[in-house]
Amino acid sequence: MPSYEERRRVMVDTQVRPSDVTRFPVIEGMLSIPRERYVPEAQREAAYAGEHVSLGGGRVMLEPRTIAKILDAVDIQPTEAVLDIACGPGYSTALAAWLAEAVVGLEDDPDMVRDAEQTLVDESVDNAVVLEGPLTEGAAKHGPYDVILVQGGVERVPEALLAQLGDGGRIGCIFMEGALGTVRVGLKADGVVTWRFAFNAAAPVLSGFTAARAFSL
């Protein structure tokens, strides 16, 4: 059975590099951070498979390709602050912390908050914290943020989150329309967020991030 370190290298060589992820710090982080430590223990053997890891309740940890390409697209800099929405067990927060100066992970599940905080401590990730709270509200008191990441599908992005993005900041989201999804990166300039297409990907829509449904008679 290959070691986790070997599986991590294979993940990068077969899922990340071939997907046009070119920023070396992203690749270095994917090679260095033990993804298996952040997945639920019962699913540890699936940590490096090329698919989302189920966290229960319709939540997932994004597949390696998707999270790597989002990080590549938002281009986190070493001096920047990041808000990681729906951070789950903390893997995405650890990756962002590898790239950024400071990261705030936000999670509404108290068990995942506890697990994420403990794993980040165990892995000596000292520039990240995980807070418990409603995902749609963000963490305004620690903002504004240079980058916001959303670890799940969205049909809409709450204005409260966009307001926490600083001018010149970027936000990466998986926009879902039915079963099809596209990752878009929003750039905030003069208080307005303009979105551009990045790549195709899909994930379950997070609770609270669905679009209002029009009623018809």
C-alpha cells in the first residue's frame, strides 16, 4: 500500500498539474499538507481520490483538482487576509494559510469547527483560526478580506459576504445551475464585484446560498 506521502505526490501529478495549475506555491501546498489528516477518519483511504469527500448533510470537501484550480485562480499573496467559508474539517483553511498571511475559516457545524481547530493546532498551522457562525453572514469583525473562498456550490452570493471583500479583493465561487457548475472569480473595484469565468466544476449548493424561487400560478 503506498504511503500517504506517495499518494499525495500522485494526486498532484495526476489531478493538479494536468489541470493547468501553474502557481508553484499552490502546488507546494498541495504536496506538503496532509489531506488525510483533515478528512473524517472513516474516509481516510479516499483522501486522495479525484472526487469530493462527503462530510454528511449534503456537505463535501472539494476534490483536489477543484480546490487547487480555485486557489490558482484567486492568486493569494503572502501579505493577504483570507476568509474561508464552509471550511469543513479545515483542509482548505490550511491550504489558504500556506499561501496567505492570515486566514479565518467559518463553519456552522460545531463538530467540524472543533475538529478543524484541533487538526490545525496539531499540524502547527498558526496563522489560521476557525470560527462558528452562519455561513451567509461571514466574519465581518475580522475583515475586510483580500480573498474570500466558498467551499461549496452557490446559486447566489449574499451581499453580506461581498461587503466584507476589500477593494481589489477576489472571491472564488462554484456557481450551480441545476447539475452544472462553473467556477467564477469576482474582482471588487470601486465597491462593485465583476465576475469572470474560470473553469467548470460542480458541488452541492450550500444551505442559505440558494437563489430565491419565483412562484407561478
